[in-house]
Amino acid sequence: MQTQWPLVIFTLFVCVTSGTLGMLSIFALKDKAEKIQMPAVILAAVSLVVGGIGSFTHLQHWERIFNGFGHITSGITQELIGVVVLAVLIVIWFVMIRGQKTNKALAWVTLIASIAMVAATAHSYWMAGRPAWGVGLEFFYLGNACLLGPVVLWALTAVKADNQCLADSINFTFVGGIIALVTEVIFIALAAGTKFTDVGHYLNPTLMTTAPTHIDNVASIALTGAGAPLFWLSLVCAAATAVCAFMAKKNPEASKALMAVALIAAFATSIMFRVVVYMVGYPVLLVY
């Protein structure tokens, strides 16, 4: 399937926003990260806007979005509800931080809403007509948010010199890197075990003059086929993030170089694996 870059942008920044807010909530529950609360909230707001723009550009005609609003079960409606909820929570966070107040109830609500937003976004791409796009998406997107949130907080704590939560952000990045690595493998494993494993030849209905593509298994596209370089490199980048965080544990205050590498690697694996998701997203409508 052709990569839909606007949706790559949307899902990427949904994970950045949700991951950042989730980590901010965890630190707030631990009564930490006062120095980075405002930068984190602003970054989450900017990320939410960028992701929303990506979603709108995918529609090409923005008015088409209203066609889905009449159905609460439609993915775009659920995503919009999630975006609005996160936007409201961001505003509340901004107001409370300006008033130099913190609220653990708000932190719990934000944490739950962030997880729900990622889960709803992943669910909106579940398609029975695309065998690889099922519950594996939930694992990947939730794992990706667990990676991006901590590494962004690590960057903010390094920039703001917030040594109070620097070590915690590094530890969370280490765990997030491992989770991301595992969930990427889980996605491909589930794709390999989908109901339609032997899909024969695929003929692109929009390019009728091109020869059909033979496919033995959708997972083989990522493991040994055209998507293999991106897939294996994405795993290396996820592992690199965890390794950088592990090395940074020894001297958190002098870990800015490792943080920069981890940040780049985290976004690299996030983008590359999203492309792989589209590459294995072949439909059931095939020519046998």
C-alpha cells in the first residue's frame, strides 16, 4: 500500500502529544518536574496542532470531515473527540501551571485520556479488508507513545537542567525503548499469523497496466522483501534508544550527547516503522 504521509504525521504527533502528557502526568503524581511542566504543555499543544494539520491534509477537502461526524463509531469522529479532550486538558494544565498549582486528579485524568487517545487512533485503522491491520496496531502505537513521551521529557529535562527528574526520564526512556522494540516485533508476528497469510498476487486497481505483485505472506514484505531495510533498521534504532538511555544512567548530568542520539533514533524508528505498516497493508481484494 502507498504510504499516506499525512497520516504518518498525524499518528506520529498523536504519540508525541499523548506520550508527553502521559509522562508529565506521571511526574506530577510523583511531585516532580515543576521546571519542565510549562515547556512540556506547550510542546504537547504544538504537537497536537501539527498532527491535526496532517490529518486535515489527508482529507484534501476539509469539509469531508463532516461526513464522518454523524457516526460515533467512525474512526475520524473518535479521533476528533480525543483531540478535543486533549486540547481541553492542555488548556487546564496551562492555567493551573500559571497559577502555580498542581492537581493529582488532573494528572490521573490526563494519563487515562492520553492512553485512550492512542488506543482510539490505532483502532481507527483496524480494517478487516487489510489483514495486517488489526490488534497489532494497538501494540505498536501504544509502544511508540511509551518511547516518544519519555525521550521528549528527557530532552526537556536536559535543556532545563532539571536534575530532580533527569534520572527518572532516562529510566523511562530505557524502558520505553525496550517496549517499542518488543511491540514492533509483535506487530510483524501478528501480521504473519493473520487469517489471509497466502495472498497470492496483488494487482493495483489504480495501475491496471502494471504487472501483479506476488506475495506469499504479508509479513515477508517486512522480513525479507521490499520493506526489510526499513524494518530491520527501525528495530536497530529502537534498540539504540534503549542502549543510549542505559549508558546515560551512569552519568545523567553529562548525557546530553546520548540524549540527542536517543531522540533522533526514537523518531527514526517511529517514522520508518510507520512506512513498514503501510508496506504490509495489502487489501484482501487480490488477484489469485
